[in-house]
Amino acid sequence: MEIAMENFNKDKLERAKKRVHELKGFYIHATVYTVINVFILVNIYVRADYDDANFWQFGHFMTPFFWGIGLLFHGLKVFNANPFFTKTWEERQIKKYMEKDRTDANRIIKKRK
């Protein structure tokens, strides 16, 4: 019993270390994203000679935009947030397939009679 508990604690420690590593990676990613993109946008604004028309072009925001999408997916993965396949969606799918199996079994039983 003691060996099983020791293995359980080792597994918990490894999972905790992995989780901390994932969080650290995301926070580093978010920090680098912020620093680099602030630098890029300030540089573009200064080069545009403070002209709003030149600054607000989509091309200037391509790096923050697409990198931001990558950062968003990184965050969704790290924080186990899945807006597409929620728990309620999973439950509905399970119920749907269980009901389908039940109706299929009933049809088989009726055919045998």
C-alpha cells in the first residue's frame, strides 16, 4: 500500500511540474509578445511621422494580429479552455449516442421476436 501511495505522489509531483512548466512557457510567450509588439508598433508610429492615416494600415498590425492568434491558442491549450467542445456538448453527444445504441438494440430485439 505504501509503494502505491509513493507512486501516486510521484505522479502528482510530475503532473504539477509539467503544469508549472506549461504555465511558465505561456507567461514567457505572452511577455515576449507584448514587448516585441509594443516596440514594433511604437517604431511604426514614429516612422509614420505621427500621421494617423499612415499608422492605421492593416499591414502594420499583421504581426501582432497573427501572433496574437497563436498566443490565444497557446493560452487555450495551457488553461484547458476549449470553447468549441464544452462539457455540455460532450454530455449531449454521449446522450445522443447512448440513445442511438438503445434504439438499435430495441430494433434487434424486435426482429428476433
